Amino acid sequence: MKYALVIFETAESRARIQTDRDTHRAAYESWIGQIAAAGKLISGDALETEHIAAVTVRKTTAGASTVTEGPAHPGEETLGGWFVIDVADREEAVELATGLRTPETVEIWPLLETA
């Protein structure tokens, strides 16, 4: 089954990135490298979160658009990126997610398999 590991930056992880980017990145790359070496990584991307803010577009049922600066769901955690993995089951996805040694939050979502 394919799952998305959706990564949310936290205040703690942002502080760590600012004070010691190399150590943070090395821990991150080690974690995702182990998943890739096991043949379970399909893809992944990080979002630019430091220099450019998100833009949110909301559509109404009438078709009107509202454009606002900032994330759709502002808060302490910021969407930072995602990885798509292919694993046996949800438990394996959770196991892989718990291996992340940096202070981010990981949401695990099953991907909708298309016919």
C-alpha cells in the first residue's frame, strides 16, 4: 500500500534549523535514506517555508475565488513537505514515521489507489 508521510514543521524544528541546519539536515537525510535503501520510497518533496509564504485560494459554491496570503490552516505547525512510501500496511508506515529523529510532526495518510 502507498502512504503519504506528511511532514509538519514545529517551532522546535524551525529553531533547530536556524541554529544548526547541517545537523538537522543530516538527521533528516539519514532517515529518508534508510527508507530509500529499503526500496520503500516512491517520491517526496520539501516546501520552501523560510523565504516565501504560502498563498491560499478558496472557491465558493458560486464559483467565486478568495485569495489570501498565508497557509490555509495557520497555527504552530507548518506544512513542510511529504514523502510517498510503498509498504505492506499501516503499521509499517507508522514504524517508518517513528524513525524520524527531528522534532517534526508526521501525519500518515493512505493514498487513494486508482483503478
